[in-house]
Amino acid sequence: MNAKLSAAWKKRDKLRAEAAKLWAEGSKLRVEAAKLQAEGAKTEGDKLWAEGFKLQAEGDKLRVEGFKLQAEGDIIFRDAVVSEHGNIGLEWVNWNEEHRSYECHLSNGEVYGF
């Protein structure tokens, strides 16, 4: 395994872990938002509806930041591959639920994963 690509993969993995934390926090906010909106529907409370939508928007922002981190990690790895090997093929296979990511198989036979 190439040391530069291994380091880039580890950085990618770290960014994806941070992204997963943001996603989880965003999802929690969305659940809270749904509870507030449900309570608002029962009591016709516009204030609760508004607060629910505010939380939902905050949750969505966190999830977007998570997506950005995932993309940043993928770009770091891709750039390292191009730097080391030039324009070679990458194939993303074998989903890993724990890491919420695929392995990356390079067309030169190298495999990066978990």
C-alpha cells in the first residue's frame, strides 16, 4: 500500500466520522422539531410550529455540513491518487455500515478500506 494514499485515506475516514456525528446531531434536532410540530398541531400553537421549523432548519444545516466533510474527504483521497498514479480508475465497492463508506479499488490493484 502506498503511504501517501494510506494517509489520505485515514484523513478521509476521519472526516467521514466527523460528518456522521454532524448527521446524528442533525437528525436529533429533526426529531425534536417533529415533536414540537406535533404538539403545535394538537394545541394550534403557531409558536411551537415555528420553533419546530427552526430546529428542522438547524438540523438540515448540520447534515449539509456533514455532506461537505464527506465530499472534502473524497476529494483529498482522489487528489492523492491522481498525484501518485495519474489518471487511473477508482471503483467504490463493498459498503461498510460501521464506517458508512465503501472500499476503494484502484485499477492498479491497490485496495483502500477498513
